[in-house]
Amino acid sequence: MVTLENLQGFTLARLTSEQCSVAILPELGAKIGSLVDLRTKREWMWHPPGPLHLWRNPEGSSFLDSTFVGADECLPTIEPCLWQGRQLPDHGEVWNAEWKLDEKDLSSGMIHTSIQLPRSPFFFERTVTLNQNVIRLDYRLTNTGTGPESWLWALHPLLSFEPDDRLELPGEVRHLRVYVAQQPDFPPDTILPWPEPAQGINLHELRLQGDNSYLKSFAGPLNEGWARISNFRTDDALTFRWDAPANPHLGLWLTRGGFKGWHHPAIEPTNAASDSVAKAAQHQNNSCLAPGESRTWHVELIVG
């Protein structure tokens, strides 16, 4: 069932089963603000240390000024860039926008939200459903413009970190490509072996070099669309499963104190092995929509 609550002045739509609870904030980019395993009480969505604080960011804001709470949608870019004559903002156009909540679907156990992008000619929809321990995100993107349009999409979930957490990837992953790194300062496009790219670093164990490190990298293209964080000590697990033909790449973010002193990972299914749509459009042939054309895809979050 879906319940509506008020959280710090914002509408929160919550789906709850016996196994887990997931909460969406339509006015704040339809972000996933909470995902709790009710069996172990683990909150999987990260937020900065201290009390939770929510606020609305104006259109065009830098993501550095965001709440850094939970999971955001990034579309049609992550890195700010000039594309098709449009200046696209940091982390895209939808993470800080108010999405429309379709209240008629709430009685059916669905959280359907949608938005017309403010700068790019796209209409974006997402439907969230919960079946026991499986949260399913169904997406539809439609080109509302008069010409062909390329896009980059990525789910951007900042995840809570616990000692003994382990990152698991498909067996086909042998290497990662660096996008940005600090301590060690791997240059962009460096190819790193998975899971131990250098002495003292073990990405399976979510361990970098010291407490002033971060790494953003990409895996793929993948035939199997899944990744998991598990913890044998706490008996926790969160699995991301998605349709690899639609989104054949995986972005992996890990900060161990290097970004604002914070510690969290992010598992980011995406259709492109880049953060910039301007760069990705040169190489991705599955991410261009004709006028009026739509594309659909899905992601499942499996708790436990």
C-alpha cells in the first residue's frame, strides 16, 4: 500500500511490505529518500552525518549544493556540458525539479511520477512498485521535440556504508575504467584490474588508499546487469538488477573520506560509459530518440 506523509514540509510517498519500506519525495526530484530493510533495520539510503535536512534547489543548481540524500535521477547528463545549443546543468535537469505525482495510481500500490524537462525536449516518467522485498522502477522517456535527441541517464544512489560491506559484480567484470580518482591519483581512462587495482586497494572490500580517497569508474559493456552490496556480519544485502541491453554500463562511485570527508558507495546503472552526454553521444548508438519516440527500461532493487 502507499501512504502519503509530510516530511519537513515536503510530500513523501511510502510503499511498505513485511520485508521493506521505500519512500519517494516527488517535489525533490522524485528522489528515493529512504529504503529500509525491516528485518535488519538497515537504512540503505545515505545522507550526510547528523540529522536529516531537506531543501529545494533552484533549476540549474550545482549538485554540490544539494541535500546529498538518497537516490537521484540524472538526465540527460551528469557532467555539465553544452549540447545541441543548450547549457545542461550539473547532474542534469530532473534531480532538483518538482515531479508530478499521479495520485490516482496510489490506490493501486504504484507511485507514478513524471516531468517535462525544463531545457531539453524530453518527457520522463517513472513508476515505483513494491512486491515483498523487490522494489521495481519502470521508466519511460519520450522525445517531445522536432528532431532526434540523444540522452544520458544514470541512477545516482548514495548508499549507507557499514564495516564488512562487500561489493559484488558479475564474473564478466575483469577491469574498470577510471573517470576520476584521488589518492591514488589514477589518470582518467586508466584501466584498473578488478577487484585489486593496486597494492592496499581492494574494491570488493570497498577499500581505497587511506582516508582521503575517492574513485569514480565504469564497468562494461555488460551482458549481465546486476551488482550487489552484502554484509555477512549483519546479514544485509541490496542487489541492483537491470536490463543490460538498455543500460549496458555501470558507474561505480566510492568515497573513503576524499569527498567532504564522507564514506559511501554508489551503484549507478547507466546507458553510457561517461558522465557527459556530449561525449557519450559520439559513441552510444542506443541512446537517440526520433521525434515522438519513447524508450522504456527498468531497475529492480532487491532487499535481503
